[in-house]
Amino acid sequence: MKILVTGGSGFIGINLIDFLLEKGYNIINYDKSKPIKEAHMSFWTEGDIMDEKRLSETCEKNNFDAIIHLAARTDTLSNSLDDYLENHVGTQHVLNVIKNNSSIKRAIITSTQYVYKSEKKPFPSADEEFVPHTVYGQSKVLTEQYTRQANLSCEWTIIRPTNIWGPWHMRYPNELWKLVDRGLYFHPVNHEVIRTYGYVKNVVHQIYKILTAPAEIINHKVFYVGDPSVDSYKFLNELSYQLRNKKIKRLHKNIFKTLAKFGDIFHAVKIPFPIYTVRFKNMIEDYPAPTETTVEIFGQAEADMRKNITETISWIKGEGKQHFKYWVNK
């Protein structure tokens, strides 16, 4: 198969391209940013999904068998839908190109867990039941709706990544992981907070399985990609043990509330601060995702969270440390 990966220079994309190359696939990474990983330069075609003409020319030239569409703005920093046009308008361009290229037999379109979050009912009853709690989530609702409305002749699947972590994540080592390593992360609650994380190599494994599965299993389906849900303290505590051989301490949540108010002020004037109201709420609220079906059907590359944390720390202190000033001498 010849595969186009949009956004292949990003976190999931780097890991996915490594995986597919090992499997012997012919890959082109279509991304406006050059790859962080130097070894991927030869697979990169510079291009923006907002430029439909350029994307169409690339597809017509290469006769791809499949498209894995990852390109997106994935932060939650803006409250304006116009700042996320790449997500839904860009996806429309991708869908148009798929429709106009008969060689493409399968498409995987990336959404997000953030299209649904409800305190009343943890999981949606249907794929098209949406409760987005961020503008980023709203943009991905449109992504899903446009995909269903496109009447694609090829087989297609929507994936909803959960909270993905692992090698080549360029933000966590400078934020959460650094705080834990310095002993500056404290847990705000004594009760369990159930979250759904996804080790990136497990997610890549699941994407590959979707790419190669029989049509009756994946066509017109939605899958949350990630690992089974877990208490966030268990995950973070294992990280702390491996980094500094110490447990994470717990502090009363009122301390965090106060810090979060200060953080909101700093963020309003664009000064970085580790805690603010939105992040604090994320720390204390359950947010599970129904990944069990995905794990049951497609499995995991490695189910042992401890081993995956060990592998990620090895990357941060090895191949990845050149990208992070803090980790260079670790």
C-alpha cells in the first residue's frame, strides 16, 4: 500500500510513520512543518491541507491507496472557532480530494475524545451524540459531520484519540514530566479520578489494525483509540517512582483553587503558569472514554503501563533530550 499521512510531522504522526516503515509501506508525510525526526525528511512533502489544489496535485501524482488524516490544530487555547479552521475546513479539503481520487480505497479521519464530555452520562449512546466542552472539540464535531456527509465511495473510519502520551510528545517533557521530576507536582484529590490515557505506540498499533482490518469491522465506524481507563494518580505515581523513586504527594484542592485563580490572571496577559482553572478542573474530574471495544478488537502493542513509562523516560533521556533543555544533563 502507498499511504498519505497528513500531519505526519506531529507527535502521533512520527510514531505512525516509524511503525508503517517497519512494516514496509510506502509513505508520504504531507505536512506544512518539516519533521522533527531527521530520518523522516526523505518522506516529507511540504504542504498545507488548507491548500486544496496543492493537496489534490500531490494525490493525483502518487495514486495513494489510503489516507490517514492526522493534520489538525490540537490545543484548547482559543475560544474562537475561526482559530481551528484547519480542523474542519481542512478536513473538507481532504474529503474532496479523497472523492476525486479513485485509487484511495481506505481513509482514517482523526477526531478527538473532546467531541463528548458530560457529567450526566459518561459515554455517548450513539456516534453522532455530541457534547463538546471546548472550541477545539466543536471543530472536531464538524470534522466528523463533514466526513459522514461526504458520501465517500471508499471505506472510512473515524478515530477519537484520548489523552495520548509517549516518545516524541514535545509538550509533556517541558511541562508535566518536568514538574514530576522536580517534585513540584502535587495531586489535588484523595479519591480516584478516572481518566483515559493512550500510550502512543498502542494507538499507532490500533490505527494500523484499523487500516488493515476487514471492511465489515471498520467501515463507517468510530473508535476511541487508547488504553483502558485508569486512576490518574496511579499513572502519575508510577511516573514519579521511575523518575525520582518517590510517591506523589497530595495537597488539599483549595490550595489548587487559589493557585488556579492566579494562573488565570497570568494566562490573561500571556504569561506561562503551570496551573489555571481549566487545567485544575481537568485534574479533578473523571473523563473516561470507551476504549474497551477498541482494545478488545485491535489490542495493544504493550499493555504494561510500567514498561511504556520506562520506554518514554529512556527516550526523553536519550534520543529526545536534544529537544529539551531541562533533560540534556539528566
